Amino acid sequence: MDTSERIVVKREPRKRRAEKRRIVEQTLEPDASETKVARAHGVNANQVFAWRRQYRQGLLEMSGKKR
């Protein structure tokens, strides 16, 4: 009997990454409140803070983007 497990890592859909980028970019506007932006989009403010960290690290970039 094979006890090894196969781990499947799914990539996040580009559409979802684009949505996160849009939300984060709204928080970067002058006088923007991360909490208010989060509420407007129905997400937790802590999640927006995490997305901002990912954004700064370049993890929300659109891979495979055609130029």
C-alpha cells in the first residue's frame, strides 16, 4: 500500500489576483483608510493588510502577462 500523499498546489486565478491588486491600490490613495476600503469590498481589514504585504513583495503581480 502506497502511503505517500500527492500534494496539489493550485495557482490563484488571475482574476482574483487582479481584484486583490485593485483593492490594495485603493488603500494606497491619499487619505484612504484600509479599514473603509476593506468594508467597501466586504473583506476583513486584516486580510487587506496581508494583501498589502504581498503587493509590496511583488506577489500579486500578473504572471504570464502579454505585452
